[in-house]
Amino acid sequence: MNDETSKAPDMLKEIVALKNYISINQLNNSCSYGGNQGWFHEIVVDVNKEKAYHKGLRIKKYGCGLISATDVLLYINQNNAEWGETTLKQNQVDMSEYKTLVAEFDRHYFRARRNLGVLGPFLSLGFKKYIRNHKLRLKIKWGTFYSSTTIYKKIVLMLKKDVPVIISIGPSRFGDKSRGIALYVLKPNSESMTSNEGNQDKVIYEAYKTIKGHYVVVTGIFLNEHNKHMMLRISSWGKLYYMDWEEYRNYHLHHSMPFTSSILTVEKVVVKS
């Protein structure tokens, strides 16, 4: 489990968050924060030479949806046994086990296709196939026409029910390569910053990179008490980042399309007695 890396600094007030998230034991004895498509670089050539390509490189380039789905199902199976059969037992798994599982999911449920990855509706279909095969009592839906307000409300509800949320940052509506969403990392020593250090608006995190056409997994929502921005804590590429909700909302409204920038909702099916 990943207690240390998921701990937020004091100036980020928790609104709702998962207490632990899955981690993968890496070869250097460190633990990740979720899975990383960048681990899949092995050369695995198709039998059909005319369509030969490197499977590992395909997952590395187009596998963000596949990785997000694998991680969420790992978490659900570990933490919500009452929802049905549990076949994936651990929050913390070894790298070899994780890669084997991802390859299986790529083959049977969430095919990461070249130039496309896993589109939202196909992500939903893969989940439905998995829960049908494993008798999980869950209802799955891709939010094709969700407004940003609906997305936020559903993220809160899912996190309160201990379910990580797959969210997509779709491509720019007009193909503008300069548009996207910033991922933020905490600045060094930001854990010890307090409001009495002088500048009430002191930035405690910095932009790491800008993304679009990418899935991440939301594991918490925090209020930055310095500037009153809501920050989504996310897992991507095996690391913990933050994403400014207002930036996502603005991108969703003005620069992307609802069916490409949305979430996968996962809800428990109530069995009537």
C-alpha cells in the first residue's frame, strides 16, 4: 500500500480521498503509485509478419486506458469484497505479476489499439465483460454527455464509496497542440509550509507537464486553502500528481468534447431481498 506517497501536505484540506491506493513493487525495491504504461517496452512481435508490431511498445504508447482499468479493478477486488467474487487479491503486487495481468486484460478486455488506445465506450464494454465473467454486482457507464458539474459530483460520490475514478483528458477540439491540462507535483519541502510564512497565495506545487488524449485515475479531492482551488489527486505513469479542477472544467467546456473528456462511473447494484 502507498501511505507515504499519498499523504497530502497540511495546506491541502481533504474533501474526500481513498486512504490507500495500489502500488507495484519495482525492480529497484521502490513502490509506485498505481501502474505505469512506460514499463511495457519489451519486444513481442505478432505472429502475422505483415501486421507485425511490438506489443510492449503499443501498450507503452497507447495503454493509458488499459493501465487505468487494470488499476481500478485491482483496487475494487481488494477493497470491496462484498461486491462479488474477488480474484485479484492485493493492493501491492510484484512487477512481473502486474505485467502478466495487464497483458491478459489487453488480450481479453481493454485492447489498447494503435493510434486509438481504448476509447471511452470500449472501456465501458470491457468493464461490463469483466464484471459479467467474475459476477461482480456493479453498474458501469461511460459519461458520454456528462457536464463538468455532473462529472465533479459523480467523482465525489464514487470516492465516498471507496471507488477510484477513471477520468479522461480528451484531445483538443480544434487540434490545438498548445491546449491541455497541467499535472502538478508538490514542490520540495511543501509539506512543511504554513500560512504564516508570509505570502498567503504561495504556490505549493509546480506544473510538471501538460497532457491531453490521456486517461488518469482520481484518488482524492483536496482544497488548496491558499488559493481555494480544488485539486484532484491522481495516479498516472506510476506516480502521484495533482490536477486543478478549474483548469479541467475550463478545458472540458471550451477546448474538448464531452464524450472524449469524461469519466467512467462504477456503481454498486443493490440486490433487492
